[in-house]
Amino acid sequence: MSEMVKHVVHIDGAEERLRTLCEVAIKDKFQGDESMTERVKNRLDKEMDSVTKYGFATIYLHYYELIHDNQLRPSQYYVYGTAASSVICFLLGITKDNPLDLQMPLYDEFFAWADGTREPDIELEVDMQVYDKIIQL
């Protein structure tokens, strides 16, 4: 059986852009709540360590752009998968639930197993009314 090869578009400066988007979101979402701001920043640092180590920033940016460029509302799509419960996805607006509110633990397996051989598991189901619009991009 042959091994499946994935081709991911490289985005120059993806890690920096991802971090900037997340930091702006922290300011917007948690302004005045220093305790939650600190918790989210700590979690973001841990997640970004894995994302940067394994080169997965482009994956998160892809989902961010797909949702935001198409101006999808939460009722038009559903996100699942282990990485979908990351604080990065929450800060990017990919998911609506803060994993810290839900007390979801952070596992390296969310991102890349222990050795970086598996990309983040984020699955996106799109409402059929907007599906055709998205695949034409």
C-alpha cells in the first residue's frame, strides 16, 4: 500500500501571523479579566510551542481564512476533532467554546502525537447552502 502524501501550502511568517491574531483576540475577548487573560496566554504559549515545533501554523490559518473569508456564521458550520478544542481555534473564531471554560486538558496528541507525525485533527462540516460557494474558491 502506498503512503498518502499531503501537500500543504506554505505561508511565510505563518507562526508570527497566527500568534498576532491570537494575541489580538485575547485583548478583545478578555479585556479587564486579568485572571482569564493570564490563563489563556499560558495555554496559548503551550499550544504555540507544539504548533511551531511541528510547522502546523498554516493549518490553523487555513481554517481561519476559510471561515472568515467566507463570512461563515457559527450556524453554517460545525467543527470537531481533538485540535478543534484548542485555545488557538477558540481565539481565531474557528470554535465558539473556550476550552479553559470547559476545563479541557492540553495534550500533545491534540497537535501531533508525541513525535509530530500527525497533523492537528480539525474537521469542518459546512452547511450545504454554503458548500458550493466555498469549494469554488
